[in-house]
Amino acid sequence: KNEVEQSPQNLTAQEGEFITINCSYSVGISALHWLQQHPGGGIVSLFMLSSGKKKHGRLIATINIQEKHSSLHITASHPRDSAVYICAVLPPGTYKYIFGTGTRLKVLA
Amino acid sequence: EAGVVQSPRYKIIEKKQPVAFWCNPISGHNTLYWYRQNLGQGPELLIRYENEEAVDDSQLPKDRFSAERLKGVDSTLKIQPAELGDSAVYLCASSPGWLAGQDHYNEQFFGPGTRLTVL
């Protein structure tokens, strides 16, 4: 069993839909990082959080440390949001991320 | 502010040839990371630099891979000779530093990657 699990693995949505991607982890962490990877390969940092909630534009990330769970929400989804979304956790005292397997999102026009 | 810069973006070579990738981190970032990402998998850390010092190269296959960061700024990762199994995306990331418990200090910013295909 992976230490970081994401669901769903694949997601297809219509433009405008509200999207939720979930991340559950089984290890203690100091922080959790949401990343976006487009087909070209580059990775964009979306959020790094260790508690509560962060919002940037149409993206919202929440984390519940007690439940070891985080969610990434996309409001008013758009085809340009199509990408792989990766959850990565940082255990305490280390710089080595543990990466989730990613959620492949496709938003149709 | 410019992000992490990598070049080339794509490289196709024949097996047994050498190849090199270049990375320029975000200005002021002391820590630099090289990752390899195989298709459908998460990135795998190869090496981490603090300034010019390689402080963790435990995952770097040293028989064919080498890296340097001579002046503590930009870095080069080399493979010589390349093998078919080296086909992957090579990602560079940087962070201001690394300090336990300091999220803003530890957050890694990734570059666009170099997609290597070995034929």
C-alpha cells in the first residue's frame, strides 16, 4: 500500500464543473504539497500547506492533519486545468517528498 | 521573477551516447535537486545540493551518472553512456534552503524538465 494515496486516479469533467481531488497519507508529515504537471513534463507548485486552508484564484486546498487527508478543489473548471495533479508529503525532518501516484484530470469544453 | 530554468527541453540520443542537462535555479535558492521521473510514476530524487556541496547523492547511479554545481548556482547532470532504461523526464527543483519545520524555506519549485529518449 502506498504511503500517499490519491483518488480518483482519473477524472473527466465538463467545463464549469466543481472538481475535488483527494489525498490520504499514512505517515506523519510536516507539510503537504499540491503540484500540477502538464503533458510537457514540467511541474508547477500550487500549494504547500501544513494546516487549514489556502486559496489561490479558482483553486482551494484544505488539509486535516488529524485525519491525514487533504483535498484540492477546482471551481469553475476549464480545459486548461487538464493536467496531472500530484500530492506530495514531507515527513518531519526530511527534504524527501513522498509522492502520490497522481490524478489525471481532463476537462472537456 | 524567473522560475527554474532547464535546457534542453527534449533530447533524443542513441544508447551509449553521452548526454547532459542544465539547470539554473531560482535566484537566491541555495538548495538544488535533480529528480528522474519515469512514465506514470512520481519523481525520484537523484541528488541534492546545498550550495556547491552534494549533501545527498545516495540515489545517484554513480557508474554512469554525474552532477556538478561548481559555483553553487547552476548545475549540470550528465549520463555517460546512456542506456535504454534512462529514458525519462529529468526534473530540476530548487528551494531557498532546507530547515526542519520551515515550510516556506523547504518548498521546492520545479523546472519544466528535460524529456530524454534513448533509442
